Amino acid sequence: MADDRSDQSKLLPQVKQGIVPDESYGPPTFTSDDVTKMVVRLYGLNVQKITELNSYTDQNFRITATDSSNDIVDFILKVINAKESSNMDFMRGMINILLYLEEKGIKCPKPVKMLDGNYLSWHTLSGGAEHAVYLQTYIHGVPLNEVEEISPQQCYLLGVNLGKMDKALQEFKHPGFRKENTQWRIENIPNLSKYLPEVCDGDRRRLASIVLQSFEDNVVPVYGHLRQGIIHCDYTPDNIIVQLNDDETAKISGDAYAISGVIDFGDVKHSTYLFEIAISTAEFVMEQPTNTPFVAKSLLAGYEAEFPLTEQEKSLLEICSLARLTQLAILSSLELKRQPTNKYVDRIAKTAWKSLERYTSESLFKEDHRIIQQIRDMTENF
């Protein structure tokens, strides 16, 4: 680590338009010693303990430290991959959206200012890659994906929480979330067909091809008619922190866990609201393989209690959810070739393929939508 600078330094090159290859998102390689020195110098904290957490293409460190009042406080230090770090507007947008949502009463991490009053700094590794870094408050609890089973009541409340967040974000505008055009955008799902030759299993390759084609035939032509705004894009069991609910009434009703907050805003984009609930639906049923129709319908009912979908959006929800599973399966499998020891990526790849295979034959919502029936008819001819 040779260099750092604040948010007020010279502008970095902007991300170019077009699909950004996944290979350009190599994770940073900062050590615990690097991070300790950084936290002491930039934030004036006395680090007591540091633990590196799971991440896909960034680095996340849980920091336990003592502040100026000698109180023990927990934080998360985010080290962003070099590609996204090069987009100054995007990085500023990340800070602004967290501050905005806190003002709106949405539970999420709060950015922490450095001693110089800024939120962001950039640091260069020995290889020359520059990485944006910021500190945020730590939300106590456990990720929802560690909860053994989620009740329909809890799924409903999780949907309500997502609907409230999207409703609040309707008033939030920032240019940084319009420029990043990566493979993880659902709008770019048709481009995944070029990676199908990389899928070794023939049945899975054909299944993915059918879903991609159905998405292109039914969803792409109506992009311009779908409502748009800034969305989280990753409201999943990995990124929802919960705690045991001490309220006895809540426990009796099945609400054993209370939402502590939503984390990981690294995928925030200007996109369609339909894709927000489609992403969540796909990943909730992926993590909760039992009672799938109840999970999917309860999540949707909660979301619509705060943010109703149009009839057109509802008719496309299931194919968009299946397309998201396809996206997860293909891109995670490719990423696993680059990071073969990353257990987090390995889990996503394996679970996504299994879920895709299951839900193209078993409806997510127990409703026979025309598009989904077409997919089932085609898979029967494998």
C-alpha cells in the first residue's frame, strides 16, 4: 500500500459504457495489517480486533475498536474493487444513498467520516490498482440466510421493508447509478448467451438457453414501458441482517426475527422496479427451498402493500425471477473458475443451478403463466 487520497482529490477515469467484463472485477488484496494502519491513520480509532468477511469482488473487514471516548464500537471497512473504484460518481452515490435512507428511517449502515471530514479515500496496492475505501457502522445480528426457516409472516414483513425502501428511493436521484453497465444488470441478461459454451453440463446449458431466449422474447421488448428508478438490486438473505425478536406477541405470530437492517449497496442501479422484486424472489426461493410458493407469494404481498406492481409487471415477474437464477448460475460458475477456493461463490453457483432446474418445472407462485408453461414445454423436449 503506497498511496492514499481523499474524496477531494483529482477525478479518476470514468467507467466506459458497455458491458464490463467480470474479469475486470478482481477482488482487492489488502491485509489485516494494511487495514489496521489505515483505520488508525484516517479515523483515529484504536483497533482491538479485525476479521475479514465474505465478499464476491470486494473486501469487507469487521473492525472492533475503541473511539475517542474509549467505548468499544464495531464498524465495517469496505474496500471496493478497482473497476467500481474508478467511477467517482458511483462511489459518491454509494455514500449519499446510505445517508439519504437513514434520514428516511430505513435501517442500513451509516457512513463514518474520516478525521479530515470526508467519507471516501483511495489507496494504491503495489501492483498499481487503486481502491476506494470507506468505513460504515456495523449492524448487529445474523444474515437472514443463516436462519433455518423463514415463515410466510416473516417473508411478508421482508417484502414490506423492501417496498418501503423503494418507495423512499423514488425521490432519490444521483448520476452515479446510471453509468455502471455490468453483467449483473438484469437488462444485460440476453448477453449471457455468449457464455453458454462455458457451461459444461449439456442439460443445464440447454435450460439456460431456453430461459435467456424467453426473457429476450417477452421482457426486452417492453423495457421502455416498465417503471424505473434507483433500486437496491441485491435485497437478498445474504444482505438482510436480523435479530431474535424479544416481543412475545411477535413470536407467537411467527415473527421470530426482527430486521436489524439492510447491507451491501454495491449493486445499486437505476433500473426497473420489477427487477427489484424479481431479484429478491429468485434469491429468497434459492435460500428457502421448502414452501416455495408461500415464500414467493408472501414476499410479493408484502412488497405490494407498500409498492404495488402493475398488471404488466406481475405477468413478467416469474420469468424475470428465473432469468435472475440463470444469471446467478452462469456468472457465479465463471467467477468460480477465477476464484476456485471462494466458498461464497461456490455456494451461489451450486444453489442457483439447482433452483433453476427445480423452478422451471415447479412454479414459484403455483400459477401457470403462459410464458412459464412455454418454458416447461420446451424443457420436456430435452
